[in-house]
Amino acid sequence: MGMRRLMDLQYDEEIVDRVRQLTPRFAERAAEVDGDPRFPVENFRELSDAGLNAVCIPKEWNGAGANSLTYNLILLELGRVCPSTAMSWNMHSTCASLFFKLADEAQKERILPEITEGGKYFSSVTAERGMSFQHLVTLKTTFTPVEGGFRLNGEKISATVGKHADFYFTSGFLAGKKTAAEAIMTAVIPKESEGATVKEVWDTMGMRGTASDNIIFEDTFVPRENVLGGEDFIAALGKIDITMFHLGFSAAYLGLAEGIYSHLVDYVKNTRYDPNPEPLSHDGQYQSAVGALSSELRAARNLLYEACSVKDSGDGMANQNTVKAVMQSKYISCEICAKVAQHAMRLVGGRSILRRYPFERFYREGIVGVVMPPSNSRCIEVAGKIECGLKGMILQYG
């Protein structure tokens, strides 16, 4: 099938179709993933078996070579059926892509085959307690120089994929330094490294299957060859475009919104209350609600497409056009997702709170997108700064 044109954009239809063939099974597991909760190991295995474990890595390195639109259309499909899979896979895939951008040739040759051929996964191990996208970030995790590398100490939170990952994509400050410009470092740490342990604490109302637990490093040795960024490894992460994380959130939650909407439309088309002879879809109240939601979902899709286009036409760094487009897309996608989730409960009525229907799960999953980092309040603040001619930054390190 090759490349297909979508408006003025292109995406790899064959890759997206590969994912669509998997999603019916993912949908069957979604309630169990949420209810236990448990990490969707089968879904990850099937994505890997389908050749999608390194979906955005260039083909010459045995990746799938997907562009931003292809990648985010995949997340839309995953988000429709299992948002925990979508969010976890976004974190793994983004870390793999960031690794590729930061790694030297020797690091790529050593680690990439583990991902592309070995089916191994990354966990994003960067967040810390007290860290906020709305304030200057100062990391407490420290890399202390020792012979042959560094000793890493600190506790990371919300490390999606967690104990199921094989590599931890980790950031911290060089010991003795105070600001990111002179201190922030990024490294890849194998899960089996001595002193690296998982503290299972993830217990939330939504995205329950992402295994976003804490990772504790206690005097963990990090060989110099595992530090990313080459000779200029200090602050290397801040010199590349990291918006793939956030645009992926936009796609995953928009996919979830579309999934909820699809269930809602099916419900109103196939539900009838006596003595009315016709289903709810013949009622003007339901027609108006469906018409409004479908319009907003369509607008959100178009904004996502635009953000993909702007991102792919950038310079490899998060320029202001890219940041604004991604922040606006994340804001709109998560707002419409919360709105669809709320409207579905109101339109379905009392049945929506019963566990035998999916709507209570949809509500819990859909409502939390507005606080996923960066929160929607932060998204519009950054977009507004850029509109006002000021510098808008997603993360500001102290």
C-alpha cells in the first residue's frame, strides 16, 4: 500500500493497518488491564512481534522509519481501545527515539539491536517528587564522578513501563553543580544494574495499567559509555526536540475520546425506552449532543495533523512553532476527551456507573488527561506566551 496522502500530509498506511489488526484483541483485554490493574504485557509483545518496537527509528537501523503523523495515528488507534497501552508505548517509543538522537555510533550499535531485534523496552525515568512543569526544575538525583563513570543516587517517580522495561532512560544532575546548564545529564541504565530497584506504588483512577512506579537508584554504577550526548553530554537533552512525548499524549487521549464517542453512538442507536418505539438516536437531545461532539473531535484531529506537520518540518529542536502547535494540540485533545467522557455518562444515565458497562472506566480514563504533563493549564500558558511574542518553554530547568 505504501505511503498515503492525508490532506497535504503523508503517512504509512501499511504500518497503521498493522496496528488496526491488533487492536480488537487489545480491546478485549482493556477492562482486565484496568481492573487488576496490570501491565498489558501481551499487547507490548504483539506490537513488538509486528515489527513496531522501534517504530520511529530509521529503517537503516532496522526501525520502521515512521514519521510523526504515522506514529500519532498509531497512538490514536491504541488509545481508542486501551489507553494504558497507548501511553506506555508512547513513553517507550519516545525514549527510543531520544536515545537515537543522543547516542553515538558505538552506543547505537550496542543497544539498538536489543530494541529492534530483541524486543526490549525503555522506561522514562526522569520525573521526581516535587517536580513541576510550571516551575523551575531542579533534580535531586545526582551523578557523582568515579573511576570509569558515575555513581547514581536518587528516587524517580511515575516511571512508565517500570519493572517491565529493560532499560531506564534517566536524567539527573552532576554532583556539586546547581543549574541545568552546567549539570543535567542523561544516561541509559540496564534494569539489572546493581542498586536499581522498583518501588511499586502506582494506584490511580486512570491509566492504571501503565506500571508507572518509582525507580530507586542507590549508588548505582553508570559506565561512562552509557552516558548520552557525546563529549558535550551536559544539558544534551535540552538541545533536541522532546515534544514527541507531549504530542503522543495528545494522540492517545484523542484516540480515547474517539473510542468513547464510538461507544456512545452505538449505545444511542441501539437503546430504546418504552413506550417509545424508536431508539434514543431519534431524539433531538441526543442528536444535538452527538453532532456537537463529532464536530469538536474532527477539529481536534485536524489540529493534531497540523502539529505533526509543524513538528516534522522543524529543525530537529523544539522551535517556537513546534512548541505552540504541540501545546495547543495536547490542550484540545485532552479537553475534548474529558468532555466526551462526561457527556457519555450524562447521556447514558444511571447505567453508566455500573461496572458491566464500559462508561465508568471511560470516565476515569478520560478525565485524567487534563493533568497529564504538561497539564492543560501549563499548555495554554506556554502557547499564550508564544502568541504574545515571549519565549515559551515546556520545561524550565533551574
